[in-house]
Amino acid sequence: MATVTAPAPRPALPGILRHRAAHKLLLLALAAAILVPLANAHWSSGSWPHALTVDLSGPLGRANDWIIDNRDSSPLFLYFFGYISNAVVLSVRAVYLVLLAAGWAGVTAFGALVAWRVAGVRLAIGTGVAFLVCGLLGMWVPTMQTLALMVVAVLTSVVVGALLGLAGGLSERTDRALRPVLDTMQVLPAFAYLLPVVLVFGIGVPAAVLATVVYAAPPMARLTALGLRNADPEVLEAVESLGATGRQRLLTARLPLARKQLLLGLNQTIMMALSMAVIASVIGAGGLGDRVYQALASVDVGAALAAGIPIVLLAVVLDRVTAAAGEQTDASAAEPGSNLRPWLYALGATVAVAVVARLAGALDWPSGWTLGIAEPVNRVVDWMTAHLYSGVPYLGGTADWAGHFTTWVLDPVRDGLQWLPWWSVLLIVAALAWVIGTWRTALTAVLAMAAIGVLGVWKPSLDTLSQVLAAVAVTLVLGFATGIAAARSDRFERALRPVLDVCQTMPQFVYLIPVVALFGVGRAPAVAAAVVYALPAVVRITAQGLRQVDPAALESARSLGATSAQQLRQIQLPLARPALLLAVNQGVVLVLAVVIIGGLVGGGALGYDAVFGLAQGDLATGLVAGAAIVCLGLMLDRVTQPTERRTKKGA
């Protein structure tokens, strides 16, 4: 009987070669083996070749001159931008006059009553105290100026962001088209787009409001689109089965289901608008930002803090009120008539308080009810400078720490990036982006990085990139560790929340003076300020992502005897991966924004070019630096945000 011999099995591939990422790396290695010798033969030096650069100084200079020459005569400025400018001025002035007419007692009463209606007595008392502290610091009038500007800027940002988010949430094609626009709006440093805004609208409130809208609208747009896309499909199918039209489905199902995301978008828009208060003061916004900017110009940390505290208090109050509104459920809402009645009572009480204050002649904050904190704060700063800058026994001092960080981290990273041939940098970017995404992701990242070279700012961009990488690394290490601790302990999270509020809402300029006092001038203080500013967002997103992990998965792991560390490592972190990646993305964006402001304290590179362009009215230098920063942000976004490969159903 003949025996049939089975064919010998083919040798199995090593485990690592079965992964899609390994296949991509092999293809890249093959392409590199062919292209690298050719690139090295033609461009052996590491710097970007001059032949591949484009000089934009001429066209941008001519555009600058045309705007200046035609701003007072062109119909575009007279009948379009002029009407926009007048509408902004009238809106801000109307809100400011209402606040002045209400007086300090009326504004405080209204804020406390709104907080009581939304969140209860505790927040109402905190809101009232916050407004009273603004007056005690002698900042009541600047606070009202900033509040009027923020009301108009936030409302405009919410309307613009909601419309963009609505378009993106209802159409995937529109969402893909809007994504780079929102990336540009959020990543482009304020100093880069302040100059064109000032050229068009001039120095004053309109330019400040519109610059704030550009910066604060993207979070509302992103979260609106996210809420609409993540609406419960079963609810939408049920509404559609009842014969509802597309408009009815939007109004009765999608928007109510996205309520929490919409309120979170409002919350983040308020935070980002307030963070622009100081930067907007550079172009004539006035208010608290102008007080901070003037104090920092004279290196008066106490005066800067006295004006910065009301900004933080406004942000904390608005954060708590909007967060409390987001936690309210539709089930707890009463009938429309009874739901409106408390608001009418609050408005009536406010009017009554304002009338009494006017009859008593007490609309303005009493001049004798002020408390000066500038001198005590300046004495503390002087002590810190004298004892911590270089006087710590055995440890050296903060100046030595900054020097070591620059020598051991920043310099090697910068020199290493600038030593690499430009084509090898593009190859590394392509490899990273393709491994975690698709070929489109890699192509976008490579084109963004190549655009930096074409603009002629290759070396300064790598210098900025080295600062961003160092700051992001420190931010993620501290942020993930703190976020995990906050997610695992309610008590720690409650204690940490006010600290995060202060760090996130304190104007970026305020960070620079104490940072310079402790660390000196250079790239290290710019990195330190960026870490302090970006850390709260990373901590919040990490903690929220870990807390939202499915409790059933954790209960199943506990029933199998998993320890707390095993639950974290094997369940929570993998399931919270989207939130962790979002934390990385937001950390990159916020670090990049503050590292650029670090150009004011010796950070150099693109930050210095952006600040110099605004200070000198040099549109070419400022916009080229801003465009390079956008390209850096776009590249880092694509490298840090995986793109899932879409497959057809049934494939």
C-alpha cells in the first residue's frame, strides 16, 4: 500500500514579521536602500539645500504695503472689514455699559444667583467671593473690561465653532476638510496671526476679539463634531423609524445626545479665550491683560500677579458653572415654565440690587476697600531669587539645574537633529507616521516637514523641535503619573483640581517672570513654562480617560484575582488608549504654543522670529515663522495620532 507523504510545511515567519508595522518598515528600508545613496551623492551636507528654498519676503512685503496703502480707501476694508470692526466695538461697549450700570453689587449678585441656580449654594458663595476678591485687589474696572471683551469673544467663538462642528459632525468629507483648518487655527502661535489681524483691523478691541476667536473656536468645533458623530445609533434609528426628517433628527436626537460634549466645548472655549487675554492686550485689548503686560514690561511680578489673579478667578468660576451645567441631566429638568422661573427671579433680584446700589450712589467699587499685594509678592520673589537661584546647599540651585538641563538634554537633542542630513529627517518622520497610521498620514507629515525647509527656516525649526520634544517628554512623564494617581483617588483629584485650574488659566506671560527669576534666561525657562502650562490638560484627559473605562471589565479582572497594578496595566491603560493619545496631542499643541512665547526669554529659534515680526511690523518674518510652527504642529500631530485603516464592510 503506497503511502502519501504530506508536503513539508513552509517555515513560519518570525513573530515580529507578522505585524503590519514590520511590513511597513521593511518597505521603508528597501526604499531607503535605494534612495539614500542617491540623496547622499547629491546633498551630502546636513542642512537644507538653498536651491530648494523659496524666498517669500518680497511677496509678503508687497502685501504688507498694499494693506497699509488701501486700508482707508478700499471697498473691501470700508464695507466689509469696517462693518465687522464696528459690530465688535458696539457689542463690547454695550456689554461693558450693562456691567457698569449693574454696579459691583449687581454683577456680584447676578453671578452668585446664576451659580446657585446651576450648582447650588456652595458654588454661589464661591462665585460671590471671587468677584469681591477682584474688587479688593483694586481690579474691578479692568475685570469688567476683560469680562465684556470675553463675553463677546466667547459667544462669537461658540457660534463659529458650533457651525463648523455641525458641518463636520454631519459630513465625514467636511470633517476631513476642516481638520487641517482647525489644526492651523489651534497651532498657529498668537504672535504670528496678531500681525495680519492688526494690519487689517488696526490696534484695538476688534483685532483682539477676532484674534481670540481664531484661537478659541477650534475646541468648540472639535467637540461639537465629536458629540454629533458619537450619538447613540439605536436612538437615531428609533427616531428615524418614527418618520422624523433630517432636521428633526438633528434637533430632537443628535443635539440633545451631544449636550455634554457641547458644554465641554463651551468650557474649553472659555478657558482658551481667557488665556488669550494677556496676549490680546499687546494689540490694545485693555483690561486685565493690559495690566499684566505693563507690569511684566517693568518686571513687577507683584503687580502682574494682582492682575493675573482675577483672570484665574474668572476662569475658575466659569469652569465650575459650565461643568455643573454639563452634569445636569434632562431627567432632572422641570417643565419649561418652571425651569424658566428661577432665571427670571435671578434677573429680577439683580435689577433690584443694581437699583438700590444706584440710589445709594455705590455703583463703583469703594476706593478704600482695596488690598495691595504687589510689595509682599515682590519681596517673596526677591527672596526666591537670592536663596534658590544659586544658594541651595549641596544641590547648587535652580540656575545650575537649568544649566545642566540645557547641557545634557536640550543641546544634545538640538545638535543631533541639526547634524542629521535633511533627507534622513524626512525619512524618520515618514517611518514614524506610516508605522502608526497610513501612507496618507506619512505623506502629510513629510510634506509638512519639507515645507519648513522650502520656507528657509530649517535650522531654527529643528531648534524649536528640540525644545518641544524635551518639554513634551517631561510633560507626559509627569502628566501620566499624576493623572493615574488622580484617577485612582477621589480625594487626591479634588485636592489637585484647584492647582490645575490655576496652572491652566494663569496667563502664559505671568509664568515667564518667576521662571526667569528661578532659572535665568535661555531655552530652559521656556521649556519649564511650557511644561507648567501643558501639564493640566494632560493630567485632566488622562484621569478622565481612566475613569471612563468600562466598570464591567474591571470587575471581571478583579474576580479573576488581578491586583490593582495588573488592572491598571492590562485593563485601564489599554482601554483608555484613545484618551491617552488625545492627551499626547494636546500636550504637543500647548507646549508648542508656550515654547514660542519663550522666545521672549531667550528661547530663540522660531519663537524669536515670531515675536520679532510682531514687534517690528515685519509680516514676512512673522508669517514665515508662524507657517513653520504650523508645519511642525501638523507633523507632530500626524506622528502622535494613529489613523485607523478604513476597510469596507464585508471585506
